[in-house]
Amino acid sequence: MPVPVISIAQMRDWEQATWAAGQQEAEVIRRVGRCVAHRALQLTHAGDSILILAGKGHNGDDARCAREHLPDRQVEVLEVSENATDLAKLDALLASRPALVVDGLFGIGLDRPLGPEWVSFIERVNAARLPVLAVDVPSGLNADTGEPQGAAIQAAVTLTVGAPKTGMLQPAAWPFVGRLEVAANVGLAPCTQASELQWTLPEDFAGFPPARAAAGHKGSYGHLAIVAGSLGYHGAATLAARGAQRAQPGLITLHTLESVYHAVAPQLRAVMVSPWIAQGKLPGSHDSLLIGPGLAAADMPEQMKVLTRNMWRDLFLPVVVDASALDWLPMDAVPRKALRVITPHPGEAARLLRCPPPQVQANRLNALRNISRRFGNCLVVLKGHQTLIGRSAGEVYVNPSGNPHLAQGGSGDVLAGYLAGLLAQPDLRGDALKTVRYAVWQHGAAADLLQTMRPNWVVEDLVETVGTVRGR
């Protein structure tokens, strides 16, 4: 189950409900410490040194508890009570260049600006430019607003306890939070806190997609039609088709402009490739449609734009629209219960809303709601850091997977193809929202896996990897 994105007050209520149910704080701290240690082990290697900065509060207790679960590591714990007298110790420990710093200085209870001594302490940690694992929240960051209280630790990874706090998802917090992860199973009572934002967990996709029936055949898994590729952008059509293949629909037909047909067709074997012909509908019978990757040439046929608008308005099949074709969408109603999915990045979202991209980034949730409202209550995948998935109303899901190395041309084409390939399959359309969430999570998780294998992976590697990561 996903977990809600909550405020500090909601977190405190959750904690009080946990203590009232009989759980001991010491047991929760012990479990958090084990989670911190587990993540620290993943971020380091045997023989590496780890520096733990332990403050006076419960975050310090969490960090201290991690020490006993760090075998084969050289661990130093700096007990930080009077920061002014600890600066010399800090400087000496940072000079030894530990492989990881665990930040357990302050938690979400910090409700005042830091004094100059603490600002200096935190700035010294940041200046060392060492990887930092922050416990619950980067020290000095307001977990409700996402603003630093004078200064804040710049973490590579923040392992927050129970559920993400609202401020951590604000753009102002991103440079401090780094990669946000959740230690969800730490002994807290079942969460009853409500939020319109829901944080996806890898556990949400355990056993998904479901196993196929033994007697399944090509017709059981749908036929995807793709309209993609134009002069100068034929690679997008190939990547979208290959991404779709990784979803394993029964059949895939790619309709591409004749000007690039001979560049695209030889690169694809199992995908049927057809030159696009201007007519009132796509030939053949299909179960889902993707339109958009690589349709960016200056002389795109007007008939293709008209066909896109008509299919968006009229088809009862799932329609996924990406990239340049987003600019062709009509602001009209669509058939009731017809699935429509669009996948804009922030720049494309800004064009759809006719506003500057910074306005989209300043309130991504509001941007998603407004886009969905304008285009028939469609399902919106607002890409970027912490991709959002949702509609004009209801819960919106935050995707935790992925990393900055996805910022390569073609990665969005792979996602669009993979997502549309899943939606072509009848068994995966019953819960279309989960399927879309899975596609986004799988795409990011594949990038995360690649990053552990090599630092210079390319989009072609992403095609090979997407679909291989399993939910926990």
C-alpha cells in the first residue's frame, strides 16, 4: 500500500496513536536504526569508514542504534551536544574523508532558526562534499515548508520515517533532501492520516504484473498501434517501439512517416512497421494507441494532427499521447470511461497551461490538476523529479524511483512505449491507474538498477533493462 505524504502535526498524531496502542518508543528507534544501517551498508563497501553525527534528540538515537548493525565498516560516532566545542572534532573527522556521513543531528521537531554556531557546523559538513545519509529529515530543514532554518544538511539520500513529510516534496527542499526514501516498516501503528498525495512503495507492485495463463496467445495480450517518427526524429519511434516490446503486448504496429520508414523498419524485427497514410482512421484493429514520440519535424502533415484530435475525442480504446502530439490535443470531452493518458515533462506541461515552466515546478500538483481538467479529466503523468500520476480530482501518486541520469534524450520515448504496451493488454486495464503507476515506477527502477552497474549507461541500456525489476 502507498503511504500518505503528511505534515509534522499528522506525524505527531500518528506517533501518539502508536504509543497509545502499546508500542514502545525504544522499539521503534531500534527498528529505525536497523533501517538506517541497512541503507548505509548499501551506500558503502566493506572496510569503508562511516561518520555518524548524533544529536541529542530521537534522530540522534536512531543514528546511534545504526552503529551495531554496521559490520565490516569503520564507524565513528560524534556525539554533538555543544556544537561550538565540537567543531574541531568535526573538522578532524571530515578530513579523514569517510565514505558516508550519517546525519542524525536534528529531526522534524526543529521549529526555530538555527544559531550561528549550528549554521557554521552544518556549513562545514556541506563544504566537505561527502555523501550524506539523512535520518528522517536533513538537519536544519523545515519538514512542513521545505525551507532551511538558516542552514540545512545537503543529503544524497534522506531516509524518512513512516511517511514523507510535505515539505520534502517542495522544489526548495530538493537540493537538501536528495533522493527521498521511506522507512515504512518500523513498528508504527497502521496509518490513518489522510492526504491527497500518496507515496508509492516498491511493495505496491509485489506480484505485478500477474502471471500469464498457460494457454495465452498473441490475441490474449492486445495489439498496440504507435504513431511516431519524423525526419530528424526517427530514433524516438524506434525507442518507443522497443520500449513497448518490453511490456510484451501480443502485437505492435508502428505507423511512421514515409520519409523515415526506411531508417526505422530495418531496426525492428518483431514490430510491424507501416508508412503512415493520410486517411480518416488507422488501418487494422488495435487495443491501445500511442501517438507522439518523434513527431517534431517542422512539416508535420495537418492530416495527422486532425487524426490525433479525432482519436482523442472519439476512440473507446486507451490513448496515450506524448511529446509533440501533446500540442495537438483538443480541450474537449472524451467518451465516458475511455482511458486517456498524457505524459508531459515540465516544459510540455507549461505549454499546455500556457504558463512559464517555473510556474509548473512551483506547484506541480496544481499543474497536474489543471492539465487533467482541461483535457477531459485525463490521467496525467507529470514527469520529472518525483513524477506525479493522477487526475483533476482524487489521490495523486508520487513516484520514488529514478535518478538524474534519466535526463537523456529518448528516455521519455521508452516510458511512453512501455506504458502503452502494458495498456494494450486486457488483463492490465482492469486497474489502469495501477498499471500506469507501475510503468512509471519500473522505468525509474530500471534506471536505478543501471546506475548501480555502470555510471555511463545510455538509453539503449534502459530499453534492455526496463521490465526486469521486481516489486518487493
